[in-house]
Amino acid sequence: MSYLHFFSALTDTLVAFAVSGGYIALFFLMFLEGIPLLGIAIPGHVSIISAGFLAGTGVLSVFWVFVIGTIGAILGDCVSFFLGRLFGWPLIERLRPFFFVSESVITKAKNFLGQHTGKALILGRFNPVTRGLMPFFVGANKTPVKAFWIWNTIGTLAWIILSITIGYALSLGFHAVAGWTSRAVVIAILAALVIAWSYRFVNLRFHIFKRYELFVLGLNIASLLIFFRMVEDAYSAQSFLASFDLYVNGLMNDLLATSVGQGLVNAAAWVSAFGGMIAISLFTVVGGIVLATHRKWRSTVILLLSVGSTAFAVGWIKDVFARVRPENLITPQIGGGLNFLFDSPHIFSDPSFPSAHAAFAAAFFVVVTYLAIPQMKRWFGRELFIVGAVLLTLAIGLSRLILSVHWATDVIAGWALGVFCATASILFVRYVGALLEKRIA
């Protein structure tokens, strides 16, 4: 199967990169995290945990991960310490706005340092907010070099050992999961962990996301896991969902043979027409223009990016998996002047996985709901709007099953992909927009 080759090639490439450049990358990431202000944007913690994970899977050596990670971290902290002794607090104050660091972060680190130098260096290493700043602050505070070396080494060793242990423990879980599932699901689980960690990392350092955007994060991770689950089962001849695909297709075929069959086909064709790329693109352009005229630039970007990224992802994934459509598909032409909205004969040769209609509908209605709900004051109106958006998304996906132009797993994967692209776009634009606002302020 093409998808098996794709994931095998992807994982083999990642392993080869880790073997050839993993130690070098680890050293520089650990070193750069110790540089004042710059270190705030460097994911040093996730790097050392990932290195521990790779050591547990046999890709890297746990000994060299420990040695190189420790050397990189200590050297970065030393550079930061001596910069602090040389330039002092004025350097941080001048550069702080360019790295989106708030005054409260600086104050918090100063207060932490004022309590006890040794405690500040050890505990500061475990705090993602102060990890990249504390050695500089200690240097600016004119702490003796000997005291810095002792306490910083203790804190670094404790942090490195704990982080590698966490990564190594995760690798044991990886081996357990890989024993009963596929590489696709394992990749999805790892990606979900990275997304969750990134959200926490960004929000802890920049305080960007609102409380209700935790729900957006949950949808993002859930949709990713569902999509990869569809990838795994859609191409396995022995899986439950492979049999489910055949069952649903046969059920639709039997239903269309009844007296209500033609009416269902006509209704499904119309519903499907307004969930396709052309219709959703028109809705998106009109919605973008309306938002732009009201100077809601962030909402405009979220809408355009969500639908645009969905279109790109659907096209690319279709080419990668090249799944064949059901043989009994129906392409009715009943639109008169609106025939351009309906399926054309080329659909017979177009790959099936995932369903573009389901993906576009999910992405569009997730974004519309996200943008519209905060504007509604009454809870009943909000709940009614959410239910309507969900029902429309489901109806468009189900219409593809009635027309037998997709397998059930195509539609489920399309819904999941659309939700993922929409929620990822929301979180990304919220992140970039908030950073720009902080920079301008």
C-alpha cells in the first residue's frame, strides 16, 4: 500500500536525521536556551526529553545524550552569566521588547533571585519562564563565579537526568503501543503530545490563549488522532473499519433501490453541492470580504487560512494515498445553471481519501462557529448556532455516502482533517496576532 511506504519512508528519514545530526542539534539547542532572552524561544526542555526518547528507542546513546546535553546547557549558562556580569540589567531592559518579554517576567525572576542564589539557580532551571534568564540575572547580581559554578552545575545535572528519564520512560510506552498498533497511530500520539506541550509552552511564557481555547486545543488533538486512526484502518483488509466501509456502502446501495431512492439522491446532490470546494470557496471569499470591511483582520486571516490549508492538505493527501472510490458511485446532474456546483465525471478518477466535501464543511463551520459565538449574548442562540453548524457538517458528509462517492472512512477522515486545519489555524493566528500586539505595545 502507498501509505505504508509513505510512513516507512518518513520514519526512516527521521531516524537517519536523528542519527546523523541529533547530537549536534541537541548541543546547540541546549546551548542557545541558556542565552538571555533568546533562550525563551528555544524549546530546550522538549529537545532533551526527545533525545531521551530516542535513546530509549536505540536511535541515540543515552550516555552521549547525557554528556552532550549537560555540556551544552552548562556552556550556555556560562555565556549568559558572564554577559550578565559584563552588561548588567540595562541590556535586558533594552532588548526585552524585541523578544516579547513582559516586565512581570523580569520582576518575577528578580524576586526569585533575591530570595536565595543557590535556590534560584536550581529551581530556576526547572521553571520554563526563568530558565533562560536566571544565569544572566545571577551574573548581573555580581554573584561569585565559584558559587555560580556549584549551584548551576547541581541544577543542570538534576534537570538533565530528570528530563532524560522522562523521555526514556516515554520510549518504553512507545514500544508497548507499537506492539499493538501501526506507525501512523504512534506518529499521531507523538504529534499530539508535541501540540499539547507547545500550547502549554506558549501560554506559560506569553499568556496568549483564553480559557475557552483549551476546547479548541482539545478538538485539534482529538481530530488529529481520529484522522490517523482512519489512515490505519482504511487500508487494512482485516480491520473493523474496512468491513464497516463495505457495510455502509452496501446499506446505501440497498436504500437507493427503494421507492425513496431517487428523492434521497436528489436531496443528497443538492446538500453535497453546497459543501464542495467551489461553494465553500465562494462562502469563504464573501465572508473574508465582509470581515475585512469591518476591519476584523485576525478573523479574516483565520477564515482564509483555515479553508486554504484544508484545500492544500486534502489535495496533497489524496495524491499520497490515491485510494480508489466505490464502483457504484452516483454523479447526478440536476442543477441547471448551477451544474458547476455538482460532481463532474472526472470524479471517477479522482482519489477518494479523504472526502474533500467533509473536510471543507468541517473547516468552514468550525471557524464560523468560533467567530460567531462570542458575538452572541444569549446562551440559547449560541447553542442553536452550534447545533446547526454540526448538523450541516454532518449532512454534507452523509450526502457523500448516499451518493456512494466515498467510503465511510473517507468522510470521517475528511471531518477530522477539516477540524484539525481549522483549529490549528485558530491557535496559530491567535499566537502570532498576540505577539504582534505585544510588540507594538
